[in-house]
Amino acid sequence: MIWVEARVVVDSVVAMGTTTSLPLRRVTFDYPERSLLCWTPRIPEVSAAANSVSLMMPFVEPYLARTLRRTLPDLPDDLADQTRWLIDQEIAHQRQHRTFNRQLVAEIPALTKVESMMRWVFRRLETNRPREFSVAFAAGSETVAYSIARWTEANASELFMDADPLATTLFMWHLAEEVEHKSVAFDVHQALGGSRFKYLLGAILSLLILGFFTVSSSLVMLNAQGRLRNPMSWWKLLRWGVSLSFEVLPNVFAAGLKSHHPSEMADPISLVSWLRLYDDESSTMPMWWVPTTAVA
């Protein structure tokens, strides 16, 4: 495996007071004069779906961060430290997605309407909702994100063949850190006496919102790509959706079992190993390896 030299800069901090060192990687991405509509030229539909998820991040991540921040006074010290670490990671994620999204929306102005819908939905979720609901939604969302990370890692060679390495690294860095903190929101939900049933409902609601906005945004981007009426594009998205559901749904329903804890789920090895390649001395990490088509 060949690793591309990174143009990604990271500042790493360690949260003290916990039983484990918790790295905070402040990753900065720059996309100079490049189109983000189709950064996976071999399979343009991947760009449409991934960009749709990116558009949600500046709305869902701050909502989750605010929800979890309100729980800090009621948590034991170790879990409070881990929760601060999760919050810092989520805020770092949404900042980098904002940069990505600004360039994407400048290229496709029609996406502003989808962003307005996202803003409205997450404001409604946050207005006059009990903390128990918000924490269950946060915990369920982390289960969904972890499941997406596992599925993406397993299918990365197909999805990111000949893709733009920088854009690919943004998404894989985000997913890798979702794996890293997969248990924290669940532990917060449990510490506050949340029920498994509400945790399950939170995960299902999170999945439904994600699915709705992925389809909505993908319609706009497929239209911009000139593929809206291409049957093969919809076949690919349907095939991936079914495949992803076989990863996400078992994990979501396992969350409803009294014996379940997210730490028991097997992590995708390449994502975990890649995060370990962060170099503390230079504050850098390598770009995600992107497979390329063999040239005769």
C-alpha cells in the first residue's frame, strides 16, 4: 500500500484526567481551484451521495455538540472528559465540512435550498425537546455514523477508485474518528438513565433524516452532473443503499439489546491503523490511500 504525502496539517492535544489518552486532531483541508461536484470521476454517484452527507454536517454536528455539552455537569469526571473530547472532534469535523460545502454550494447554488431545509429540521429538533430525547438522538446518531464507517471502509476500493485524494481523506478522517469515539454518546445516554428503547428510536430517527437528505441532495447533484435520468446512476445508489442497510440496521437493532455495548463491535482495521500514522513531531498524517486504475 502506497501512502500519498499529506497536505493535511494536524494539531494534536491530549485530554487529561481520563483512563486513556484521547487525541484531538485539528485537521485543515484546502481545495484550491478544484471542482467538488464530481471528485470520484470513475463513479460520479459516489460524489453525489458523499457530498449530500457533507452538507448535513454543519447542522447535525453542532446540534450533537450542544446536546452533549449540556450533560457535562451531570457526568462522572472520566466520562465528562471523554465527552469533551467527542465534542471537540465533532466541532472539528463540521468546520472542515463547512469549508468543503462553501466551495460545493458556490459551484451548485441550488443546494442552498437543501441547506435551508436541513437548518429548519435541526432547529425543530432542538426546540422544546427534552434532554432525554436529544441525548438518545445523539447516541443513536453515533451508532449510525459508526456503521457507515464500517461499510465505507469495506467498500473503499470500489467507491474511491481514481478519486481525488484530498476529498477522500476528508471523509475517511471523519469516519475514522467516528469509530474512535463510537461508545462515548452511548455511555452518556446510559449514565443519565436513558432507556434502550429511546436509544433505538433515536438511531432510527437519525437514519431516516440522513436518508431523506441524502436522497434530496443527490437529486440536485445528479441533475448538475447530467445523470438525473440515467438508470445506471439510480441502480448504483439503490445497490449501495441496500448494502449499507445490511450494515447499519443490525447494529442499530443490536443497540436495543440489554447486553449490548458499542465497544463490543469490531472496528474496521484500516481506519484505526491509519489514525495511528499521525506523526506527533511534524503534526501531520498521510492522506488516505486512493486506488488507481492500472495503466497499460
